[in-house]
Amino acid sequence: MNAPKVLPEQNSLTRRNFMVTGTAAAVAMSVNSAQVSAQSVSAVNTMQAAQTEISRQVALSTAKWTDNLAHPIPYQNGPGADKQRGLVLGGGGVYLLAWTVGYFRALKKNGVDLNTADIVVGTSAGSIAAAMLTSGSIDRFQSELDFLAEFPKLFTKLVPAMKSNASQSRARNMAISAKDSSPATIQAIGHAAMAAHNPDGPQRHMKVLKDILLRTDWPSSRLHTTAMDCYTGERLVVSQSAGIPINVACAASSSLPGALGPTWLLDRLCMDGGICQTSTHSDVVRGVKRALVLSLSDGGLDAVKLGLRTSGMPNTLQQEIKDLESGGTKTKLVVCGLLPGQTAVNSIMDPQWIAPMLKYGFERGMADASEMKKFWG
């Protein structure tokens, strides 16, 4: 059968109708997409509002507690006000802990004693270094142990089991993938930390720290450690007045989600003090005349990629330094960074780095000694 003949004007009309129909469909699809997009944004905003309200209600549940552990960031009327020297030691696993101890040793060898600080704030690995410094255990170890032979063995005991189960991986991944430092985000990581099945429980961690620090009593009223409340997401600052054993405070401060702990501080179950926007908590020393801040990274956005930060939250380190200086504090930031020759580190808890970082810290300390003597006074 022959097909019907289509006249030119009919052909034009057919094409025009097709274009109109197609355009209408495209517009309809665009409108529908816009509506879906608007609905998605609305849903996200609603979810965020709900999370914010839940966080507020959780915080209210401890609002009347009198343990004096929870303090906002920045600290209001902090313990650093009007003091002469402040020392801030940030977190960074056994990688930074080894470097810091080597750095301390070199400075002390050159007449710079950081234990003359009027206030010392330690976070995570920095809490252990701060406790060692203020208790004098570093000096004792240096006289009793072969430094580069025995210290690595001592610090290896701090390393948790390297192979992770599913619950541990979940907690670690939540910390690494965090993009903001809202209370809801920190609480979510805290919940994952509480739900992680860590074979090396808090009791073992506290015992190892007792062996390293050679004590459980608080070494100095100058010392402050930090931790994060897993339930409320609040920043905690622990001092001698809390009546908490020093090994327990350091265990809480270094309870890395999915690796160690969590650890109880009085009635609060706590995780690593670096699981927030700061790895140093420099605001605690605000008001001192001069402050020395030791940090694993410079606070840049590539810290996670380089393996120098265990939380994906934006780091406020550089702003903290600016705030200290604008408040009249003469401030010096010392960044450990990567071991020379490294482009990244797979794990700051890997014991293979302990001996080389002890050595590197000592070398950096020897190189910085003259400048540090002028700064520290």
C-alpha cells in the first residue's frame, strides 16, 4: 500500500507540533526537577534543624551538672589569663608523641626547660607528653634508659590493634569524613565511638599510661588535658581540681574513635580531644604573655590527605594563633609536619615511626634551640 502523500505545509506543521510538545515536556521536566530539588533542600534543612534541636536537648541534659568539665570553644575566662608562659601540645598519635619527646630532650640539653610553663594544655598524644613533662618522667627516663633504644619499646605499648573490625572502621570513617564541627556531627562520631568494639579496652590503655607516667596522681596544677564528651559533643577540660587520675585523663584525651577507649571521666564517656575543630585547644591559654604551640600539621586543608589529622573537620589552628596574638599574647607555632623524605603517612599510630620521629624531634630541637631560648626567656 502506498503511503499517503504529506503536503509541505502539513510536514511543517508536524515538525512544529513535535517541537512544541518536546519543549513543553522539557519545561515540565525542568519544573518537576526544580520542585524535587526544592523538596530535597527543604528536607535537608528540616533534618539539620531536627539534629540541632536534638543536640540542644542533649546539652540541656547536663546543663546543671557541677563537674566543671565542659567548656565552650572559645574558653570563657580561661585559666591562662595573666600568666607568663603557656605551652600547648597538640594531638598526633605516637608519631607526634615521639617527636615531641625528642624535641623536649634537645631543648633541655640546650638550657631551655619547657617545664617552666605556668600553664600546659595537652590534647590526645599531647596530653601524654604534657603529663610526662610536668611529672618529670622524661628526665627520669633519659637518665635510666637508652633513649633511642628503650623509648620506642615503651611507646609501642600505646599502639592499639592495627586490624579493624567493622564497628571500628565505621567510627574511624565517620571521623575522617566529617565536614563540619557542629554538635550534631561530633555527637554522631561519639555515638560511633561508643558503639565500636575495641579489643584494647580502656583499662589496658589506662594501665599502659600508668606505666609510662609512673604515677596516677595529678602531677601539677599547671596541667590541663582535653577530651570530647561522646554523648553531648561538648569540649571537656580537665585539671587537678577534678580529682581524676592523670592516667585516666590522658586515656580519655587519646581515646581515638574506633581504636582506643572510650574512657570515663567521672560520669562522662569521652573520646579523643582532637575530634572537633581544633587539635590544640589553644584558646585555653588565652591571656598568657607568651605561648608556644606544638602541632602536627599547620592546620591546612590537606592534613587528612597527608595522614596528619584523624578528623576531617576544618582545623581552626591558624585562627587560634591569630586570636592569641590579637589578645596580646606573643605566640610561636612549631609545626612537626612529615618526617623528611615522606610524602604522607599511612597511620600516625604505626610503631615503625617511633624511633625515627624521636631522632627527628631531637634534631629539630637542636636546630631550634637558640631561637627557642630567645623566645622562651
